[in-house]
Amino acid sequence: MERCPWANTDLYMRYHDTEWAVPIHDDRLLFEFLILEGAQAGLSWETILKKRENYRAAFDRFEPAVVAKYGPKKRKSLLADAGIIRNRLKIDAAIQNAKSFLALQSEFGSFGKYLWRFVGDGPKQNAWKSSKQVPARTAESDALSKDLKCRGFKFVGSTICYAFMQAVGMVNDHLVGCFRHAELKAGRRRRR
């Protein structure tokens, strides 16, 4: 069974086979990925995956309404939590992003409705044959990044936004030779 070349550890294989590029519309899960992608900046995604359960515990299961109310005491406890990336800017960004996320939910009815407009309300099906063809950013990620920044979001540069778009299934960037490419193109969501 052929996989994308980056899925080369047990953790990456599980993530690749069950989550990566599966379309997500659930706001809580979208918020989780948004925060985790920002936390990943400058680090490997595997580092974040290893700390994912710690993040879920530290950030109250990524409930945006809860995270948006974090004050100085909670911020201090997050900075002391060895189970997550203890970067002040990334922690502050997560709290700010929760506030901006709630504003978008209020404006559009859901974050998912807002987000999926950037790809025409359905996953973009790419047909890359080599990892070298997969872009780090696109016109869509540029537009998403610009709009999110205008709305007060932090750690949402175009490269982070494209990684987010890949993770939440807005684009199917599995290589055409990977078994997941055809499954997701056909609308089969998860392989267990």
C-alpha cells in the first residue's frame, strides 16, 4: 500500500491514513487544527501530534468560548505547562484567535461556513505526482491568511493557512499514487 512519502513513522501513518485531508466542518475541530497549526510554526508536525492530547487538556478540549476567556492566571499556567509548546506569542495568539473565531461564528453562523468559501464550498482535488509539486502556499491560502489577519487572527501566515487547509480537507494533497488520494476523491472519509 503506497502512502505519501512524509508518512514515514507510526504516528504520521496513523494521522495520514485517518485524518489528513479529510474534510472537516465541525467548528470545534476546525478551531483545534487552527491552534495546532499555529503552534507548529517552526517545528515539525510530528512534535505537535505527540503533544496533541496535552494541548486538548491544557486548552479545555479547544472550546473557543472557554479559551477566549483565558486571563492572566490561565496564561501563566499554560506558559508553565511542559506538555505543550511554551511560547508566549503562540499562547497569546491562541487566546486572541479564540476571540476572533467567536466573532466569525457570530457573523457567518459557523466558522466552517466562513472557511469553506475560500475553496468554493468543497474540497479542491489536486493531482500531484511528486512531493516536489505540492505548494507551500496558494492564492487561496494567501486570501485566507489576509482575511484572517484583517479579522485579528495571529499566526495565520499563508504557509500556515495552507497547512491548515490540507489538514482539514479543504484540499486533497495526497499524491495520486497514494491510496488515500482516490479514497478521499471518491468521498470516503476515513480508513481504520
